[in-house]
Amino acid sequence: MKIIRYTYKNSINIGLIINNNNVINIRDLKIKIDNMIDFIDFLNNKNFQPEKKYNEKKLLKLNQVKLLSPIQKLNSLRDAYAFKKHVEAGRKGRGLPMIEEFDSFPVYYYSNHSAVNGPGDIFFHKSHFDRLDFELELAIIIAKEGRNIKVEDADDYIFGFMIMNDWSARSIQKEEMKLNLGPAKGKDFATSFGPYIITKDKLKKNRIETEFGYKYDLNMSAFINDKKVSEDNSKNMHWTFAQIVSHISTGTTIYPGDVIGSGTCATGCLLEINLTNKTDKWLKLNDVVRLEIEGLGKLENKIKLEKTDE
């Protein structure tokens, strides 16, 4: 199932993509829910088959609607550090050894769950343009409440997947990381999700069974102004999402609608690319960044300048 949030005739709606090119409003399926988290909870507790219930006369074409972030008003947003090759490349580019503790547990940090964007124009403060960067990531949405979840049970807590862009202001991040407290202002201003949520049942053919839950064989790529700059595959995650969910839920309750990012894939940001190639290229005003993940569509944003009174 592909689930979207969209605007149509000045109204914000939740809809389902039918046959790849059509949209049905869930209200036309007699589901009176306006919040995506409530809809996730509804789907998790119902045997719902929309393809048997919709009226073709109610369908819209996908190009008639404006897509928004698939999920808004998150309970929480955590971002992991699951791609070992990305971490190794970044360390090597700085002349540093690999972190031994990386293999001990799947580390993560909290990002700003209120600074959520969807496809389309995205506005940044002027301070962000000093080494502005994208990050290509795969994100999961939690399906149900849980605590102290075992790795072997954790895949059952995943509702679906979406593309995630963890925008980063590297100059700000570099200075604040000297204080050893983790990312803050360098990453709290914007995260993009989209273009839709795809439920995990739609990715069964991409699943790879491991001792520690499923990995997913999904090609990942990033483009700047239509030029490919990044390429990896989600199967290269060192930590599975099951391991990440299990670790996060230890001593802590997770809830429907919580979002967890994979962390940046290998070559999935300009910081890594610059360190590897000894270059100094960053995002600029009016650049168009497009992230693609196999089966999850394309998430495209155009970079704009936020107007302030300064």
C-alpha cells in the first residue's frame, strides 16, 4: 500500500495511490481520519483492502494533487548510523581510525521532529548555506507501541518505509561537535520525507533474511541538478532495522508514528564525497536535490532562501 498526504483544492488529505497513477481520499473509503499517525494505528488493527472498496468516480490523477510529507507532527524522530562504509570513509578522509565501538551497538541521535518537509521547495536560513549538505537515507515508521523489544520480534513493529533527506549545515555542525554533545543546530532545521509511505508487505520481494532480522535489497541514489552523485544499496546496512528498533526500545517505549532513519548510506552526502575526493563542493541556492530508492519513488526538493527581518 502506498500512502500519501496531499493538498487538493486547498484541503489537506490522506490518500492511497491506486495503480501507480491514481489517488483515492481515505474519506471516500468511509474512513474519517485526518491524522497519519491515527491512520497507521487504524491499519495496524484492521484487515484493510482498499482495492476492493473504492469508487472509480472518486479517483484523482496523481498529477492533480500536491504531495506533502507523508507524515507530520511526529512523536519522535531518531536517526541511526547504520552504514559502516559511510562512517569508515568519513573517518579515513579525516585521517582518523575507525571507531571500535561502532560494532558494539547501533548508535542514534534525536533530530527535530517538528522541522518536517515534503517534496517541493524547501527554505533555508542564510546561515545554513555555509557548506549546506543533503543526506540520503531510508526511514521506517513504527506501527505499534512497544518496549524492551527482542531483535527477533522487532520487524513486526515496522509499519512501512519512506525516503529521508537529513539536511545538514556542515560549518555549524563542525563547530558544535567540538563540544562532544552530538548534532544540534547543524541538523535541527529540516528533514524531508516522501514522496509516500510504502507498507512493508510491498517490499517482500526485496527482503533478505538474516540472523538479526530482515535487510532490504533496495538501490539508493542521489542527484543534484539531474547529475548522479551518490549510489548505494540498503542491504549494505551494517545494522538491521530490527537491531536498531530493539536497541532503541530498551528501557524506552516506542509509539505508532515514531520515525527512525537509517543514517547516511555510503557516498550519500557531499561531506563524505568531498573528504574522499579532496574537493569542496556544497549545495547552493536553487539547486535541485533528488533522492531515489528502489520501490519508494523519488523525493525532490529545490533549495530556496528563507526571508528574514535581518
